[in-house]
Amino acid sequence: MALTENEAGLSARLLIAVGGREMPDRPEISARMLTDAAALADLLRQRGPAGLAVEHRVLAEENHLSLPMAAFPSVLRFAAPRG
């Protein structure tokens, strides 16, 4: 017997981060990545499983290569236990 979302007791958080300048030399791709990241966050908030908290962040000055290092402190704070 499969558990429903509520019976499963899901309590999870998801961080979706994207650079504001993902590909500076390809603005159309950057725009698409920004749009797609926001759309995914919205979709998961609306239709994702119960108990999933979604946070979407745009790091305005970062690109595809600089994002991981720039986001690292935020990711650690996001992943740290709350309380």
C-alpha cells in the first residue's frame, strides 16, 4: 500500500538558486534560465508534495561559473538545522 503525501509526513526544503547573469555573452539563455528557475519554484510550490518548502533565489551579479562559490554560504545556512 502506497502512502499518500500527508501520511508520508514529508518535511523537506528545496533551494533553487540561479545567477542573474548566468551566461553574460548569451543574454537569451540567461533570461531563459531565470524564467525557468522561477517557473520551477512556482510549480513546486503550487503542485509539489505537501510538506515541501521551496525557496528561490537570484544572485544578481553571479554567472554560471561564479554561482556555486558565491552561493556556498547561503547554501550552508539554508541546509543547517533550524532551531
